[in-house]
Amino acid sequence: MMNAFRLILASSSPRRAALLRQLGLDFEVIPSSVDEYVNGYKSPIKLVLSLSQQKAREVAGKVAKGVVVGADTLVVFDGKQLGKPRNELDAKDMLHKLSGNEHCVYTGFTLLHMPSRTWVSDYEVTRVKFRELSPAEIDAYVKSGSCFDKAGAYGIQDDFGAVFVERIDGCYYNVVGFPLAKFYVTWQKFQRSIIE
């Protein structure tokens, strides 16, 4: 897929970079330093949209020309927002809560064009059902270290994390961390709107 504009990903997430490469996009990575631990939002949709916008704006301040992509993913279980775990205890607690239950994964993303500052945001929601996890499985997964850079302390794409998930309802790539189909459609429309 051809880029009409320089594209900058405001994230150090290797999963988001891999998904953009899957679309055949050329892009640069300039990670955002926005603090993801923001409280005060009761709506997870508003929170992921706000954080994606903050990340895009922060990186856009370092870019003269191009389109910056900001994104944020959040896991919500029983009305509580689960971001990235702070330590092993936090990760184990999250996985015990998710075990045998259903949760929702929210990802918000923002495209911001410089120098016009034209922008668009959107989001995706996916329902995920975990099977019952044994304490030994949770301990082994946390000890692997794979849980620490992921909202909800798991990665559906991980070798072992993949077997935690019994079923999903919605976009698989959203659970990985970036709703690929919705982003692709939005990116196509956004490029045309700027060119026109």
C-alpha cells in the first residue's frame, strides 16, 4: 500500500509496528512519552481516544511534515480498567481476575497531519473470553516476562498467552493492540481528505 504522506508511529510497541508492516506501509517510529496511567475517565472509550490523541499531539510537536499515528489499548473487566501491570504481583492479580471470565479490549487511535493539524480519531472494542487458568499457568506466564508491556497482562499473539483465550467476539488485531481493518479504512479516507 502506497503512502501519500510520511507516516510516523508514536509508539514503541513492536506489535503495532508489525501490524503496520503487514499493511505494507513505510513508517518511522518516534515513541511518545505520554503517561498512560491516567485516571478520571469513567468511559474506557473516552480514555483510549484521549490517550491516543495526547500521544499523537506530543510526537507531532517534533515533526514538521507528515501524519502521526497515536494509539492506546485498555482491558476492562467488571468495570475496572486494566492497563499494563506494574509488577509481578499486579500481573498475577490481573490474570486471576480474567481467568474463566469475559472482558473487553478497547483500542483508540488518532491520525494527526502536520503542518495542517487536521486529525481524526476512532476506536474498536473486542470481547474476549478466557478459559479457567491454573495458578501454575499464571505463574509460568508471568515468569516469562511477556506480560509486562501489555494491557491486561497478556498477549493473545504470544506462544503461551494464546491458549488462555477461549473465544473472541470482534477484531482479533484489536486484542493484539491495533484494529487493523478500521485503521486501514480510516487511513485511506484521511489521506484523500488531506489531498483534496
